[in-house]
Amino acid sequence: MMRVKTAFTLAEVLVTLMIIGVIAAMTIPGLRKNADMQEYVAGCKKAYSTISGAMRAAEMQHGDFKRWAFKDGDNASIQKAFDYIAKEQMSLLRQCGIDKDGCWKQTRNLGSGNFAFTSKTYGLGINTISFTTADGMNWNIDGLSGTDHGVDTGATIGFFVDINGDKKPNMLGYDVFTFIYDPERGIVPAGSDNQSKECSSAGSGVDCAAKVIKEGKITY
């Protein structure tokens, strides 16, 4: 009795490999994007925890923020804030000083164009100070006043953070988030008081932190 040997032909193998390749090409980018989004969400939450803890520790050591005599647009105030919060309470990898380049990459809006809070080359504003922490996050401390970035407060400080440092996309709402100090509530994610109004594909994305932390995802 003859036994008939069965096997795939070369053409069948090639067709199978082609189908697998097409499926992979369709699914892998989506999986990679989802993984990136989850990394950004985790980074945002970590940054929130880090700056909240540093601010609490600074106030325990130096008294309430209102006693710091902080003034928006004042270099001495920005330097004091950096010394109290970052230098003393956070593990620093590098510090670039007031209005100095080197610790921040140009930030882009969520919608289009560069974020307009700066006139300098690498995304730094006037009377701001930037630094990088040991976990690779870039930070920028800026003075704020009135209602800024979806949080109602008076003269205070804001913290911009690029959670993956110099790596792209350097975009608000994805890897760049904002946190603001409120004397009554402590550190508050930007967008807490305006339902993250600017957090859309057509907005700047400057107030996305509250939305991302609340929802635990990035869907815009």
C-alpha cells in the first residue's frame, strides 16, 4: 500500500507568510501606540505624585508657600522655589538655571504649532528655571498669576514636566503636562477647574493633566 506524503507547497507557504505579514502590519502599530499611551498616562501620574510630595516636604521645612513672598516674574522667587522644592526634595540629574537652555526641548501644542508660552529656542519662558531629575524627566518652574491653564488661583507657581525628557514627541497632552500649586488644595493638575477645556485635538493641550489622571487614558 502506497503512502501519500502531504506537505505545503512553496506557494502556499508564501501566501501564508504574506497574510501573517499583512496582519502584523495592521496590528503592531496600534499595539505600539496603545503601549505608548499607557506609558504617558503612567508618567503623568508619577510626575503628579513626585511634585506633590516635593511641595509638601518643602512646606514642612520652610513653612507655607504664602510665607515665601513669591512674586511672579521675579528671578529671586523662582530661584527660591527651585532651591526649596527641587534642589532639596528631588533627586537631580542636571540643572540649567534661570532662563537657560539645556534641560528642555521645544514644546508643541496638541493641536498645531509650538506652545506660545515662550519666546526662547528650547521652550523656556522668561523668569523660569529648568532641571532634569534622576528618572529622566525634564521640569520647568514658572510663575503664574490669576487663572492659568484651567486652575483658578492667585500668584503662584506652575510646573511643566516632560515625562520622557528629551525624547519625542515633546507635545502637550502626551508627554508634557502641567501642574499648578494652589494654596488651598496643594498641587493641582492643570484643567481641574475648566474640565480640561484645551485638551482636544484642536486645543493647546496645556490643561490635559486633570483629564488624563481622572480617566487613566489618552483618547484625544
